[in-house]
Amino acid sequence: MRIGQLAERTGVSERSLRYYEKQGLLAADRTPGGHRDFPDRAVDRVILIQELFAAGLHSKKIAELLPCMRDTDGGPSEVATPRLVADLSGERDRIDRMINDLIRSRTVLNEVIEAASAGLRRPHV
């Protein structure tokens, strides 16, 4: 499929898809006219890349991780290394810290909202 079709099917801009290809995250064949020709499985790959970006991973880490993802049969990839597992565990710990920080921020915000709301309920003189 052409890049426009892939963009439409995934909701990802053509610019982002070209970036993914430049970073080695996505591969396309070329037509005789030089146009990108992505296989159908590129849709799933792009969705996976988007999920990894959303998890806070950067493109270099994603490029390292993609070959280690589960094989098509669902079994673990043989390419994974102990270092990669340790790096990914560190990323998960970072995300957990961010979640905890956000929960604390929400708690403080809830307290401020409650205090402000209580002030609104008092009669003004």
C-alpha cells in the first residue's frame, strides 16, 4: 500500500511514517517509480510503534526493541538480550514513577478544588 493509504488506515501522518522509516522502525519496498510500497502488516507495526511512543520510549529504544517483540507465532523472540530486558524494566520503573507523581499532583489539585469550592459556598458580605 502507498504511504497515504497507510496514513489513513493508522491515523498517523505521512510525515511521521517517513520519520519511522528513516529511523529504521518501518520498512517499505519501492515501486519502479520510486514510491513507497508498504506491506499490509505495516498497519500493525505502525500501531505498535505508536503504543511504544505513548509508553514514553524514544525511537532509538523502539528500534532496538522491535526485533525482540513476540514472533508471529506468539512465542518470545530469540533476539532479546538481558540488557534489553533490564533497560525496559528501567523504562517501566520510570513510567511507574511518573504515574505516582501524577497521582500526587491530582490529590493536591483535588484539595485545592475542594478548598476553592468551600469558599464559594460561604455567603459573601
